[in-house]
Amino acid sequence: MGAVRAEHRLAGCNPEWREHFSDSIASESWSEALLPVVTTLLEGGRLDLQHGLLMYNHPDLPELGRLAHLAKEARYGRRAFFNHNVHINPTNVCALACRFCAFRRSKRQDDAYAFSTEAYVEDLGRYADHVTEVHSVGGLHPDWDVTTYESMFAAAKAAFPHVSIKALTAVEVKHLAKQSDLSVEETLERLFDAGLDQLPGGGAEILDDGVRAAICNGKESSQEYLDIHATVHQLGHVSNCTMLFGTVETLEQRVIHMLRLREVADRTGGFQCFVPYPFLPDDTRLPEAQLATGAEVLRTIAVSRLMLDSIPHIKAYRMNVGDGLGELALRFGADDIDGTVHKESIMHLAGSTAPLDADKRRMSRLIEDAGAEPWERNSDYTTFTRFVPPPVPKRRGLTMATE
């Protein structure tokens, strides 16, 4: 088995960030209520469950955000990251019916669809001249096995070798393994050989099996999610991880979720980015959901930045939280706002109103308005380019008539 390379473990992070962070927090004053967290960090310790709950209940949100922002700046200075990507969801047909999902369809519904390999490559071809990443997740199609995605990925790589393929959630990998009568490891090896570059982190929801039984019964267990991602890392590849919050979970379950992810990151070094995003509500899918406020989104970003010290990046996923809150999150510990995200389906069907026509100029403006420097990254956080938007061409006015 391979191992995650050092450049992937760092993912652009200052290797001496802990010393910089300690110096920063020592030079500022903090409230007595937050001192247990600050003192632990100052002494080079690690935050635990009680620290996480303290931060979730800390009454001074701006102070917590300031501490998380110092942690971000110790790692990356004023840099904030984005990439140029497109989302293509190969099918919305799914054998499961998770209560929070607005995307899933049965095979018999009129708006169900399933791309052929040719249709997938053709769709990607509409964006391939402009993007460096395709993000592909979808339903658990009852007729698809590993060969379906081998064909898609191989054809996409042959046609567009410069486009990184970030695809398949853990439950999709589990489904394909079962459909193909293969182990998870064998399934992943075949997919990576075909052209898959990395896994996104979707499907983690909350890593508590009681919560999962309530909101996504039938999906992989908490431990299966962690094991599948650990296998990705053991094969020498990287992945992201996520947390869907604001459904039926407790604050304690959120913090335990982070700690479980941190344990895998400590062991493998393969999680590059953590993406916390709130459930987008409607009146039918999960009426008992608690629903996260904007302040709670910012607090969760800050808590995750401070808890997850072995995961380099924290993403404010603008397709979910919107541009305005995403911009604010860059002052609360987030260092990434995802990308230009052409053609996204899952979040928009769930209620997202984030625009899909964001170009590099607009992304850089959003980052600059947060007081940060826009840096375009590649898909696996190994190359970074300071983005300087081209000058806006001057408009030529009509010559005024004179007597």
C-alpha cells in the first residue's frame, strides 16, 4: 500500500504554523470564559470534547471567531483559496431514500436520469476548457457497478487529461463494491486505475449511528464511512470530509463527529479539507430539523478550525451557505470557499440560492472583500497561484456633438 505524500499532508500549510499560532494568541487578551481553550492551545495541547462544548456555548461569538481566524492566519497568512470547477451528477436514481435528500429519484419517476459514458463526457466537454476539476457524486443506481464508473472516468481522462476527477462518496463506493462482488479496497484500486483522483467527503452527515438511523437509514455506518476514507488514504490518495449539521443531532454529537474525523487524520494524514454545511430546510423532508442560523454556521466553522488541527483546510461551502455568509466565514477560521461551481444540482434542489455563474473575477472580489488574498489552487492543494484579476476594459463612450 502507498502512503499519503508529504505535500498532500501539508496541502500548502506553513509547517511551523503551531509556533506562529502560539505567538499570536499569547500577544492578545482573552476573556476568562475562553481561557481553558486558549491556555490549552498556548501550551501546545489538543482540544477535547469539553473544549468543543465550551466553544459551542461561548457567549462571545466574535471572540471565538478571532481565535479561529488567528489559527487560519498562522497556517496561510492572508491567503484564501478557490478553484475552477464544475459539478456533474451522473444519476439521480437511488436505491435509498434519505429523509433530508431533495435530489434522489426512483427509476420510475419522470425526472429520473442516468448518464451514459458518452453523455457524461459530452457534458464535461462543455466546461473542460475552463475548469480544472469535475466533482461527480450521485445516487446509488441499482443497475450500476464498478465498470460503469471505470468507463466514465477512463473516457473523461482520455478526453480531458488536465481535469482532476473528484468523485464518489463513501456510500457510493460501498454500493459499487457490493454490486461488483469486490472488496472496498479492490473497488477503489480499480477506480483509481481508471482515472479517479480523489474522493469528496459527502455522506458523513453526523458520525453517530442513532442520528444516521433517523435521517439516512440504510446508508453506510459511521465506522464504514471512516474505514472507506482510511482505505483511500492507505492507497496513497487523499479525500475530504464533511458534516451535515442542523438536523436532529446534539452539540455533543457534532464535536464527537469532529474528533472521530481527527483520529483518522492523525493516523493517515489523508483528509485535506473539512466541509461543514447546514441542512437546507423545507416543510416536508425533515420537519423536526433544528435548522442552523447564520451565527451557528460561523460558530461551527470556528469550532472546526480549532478542533481539527490535523486537517489542513476548512471550507465555507458557498453553494450551501451562500456568498455573503461564505465571505464572513473567511474571518471565522475558513480558508477556502470551494470554487466557481458551474452546474450544481444537489444543493440547489435542496434550496440553495447561491449563483452558479461565478467566475474567477467574482470569486476574487468575494475573497478580497473579506480582507484576504485570492489564491487559485488545484484540486489536491499542491499548486497555488496568486490570482490577480485582469483590468476591466474601459468602455468607450460616444463622442458628444459640438456646434
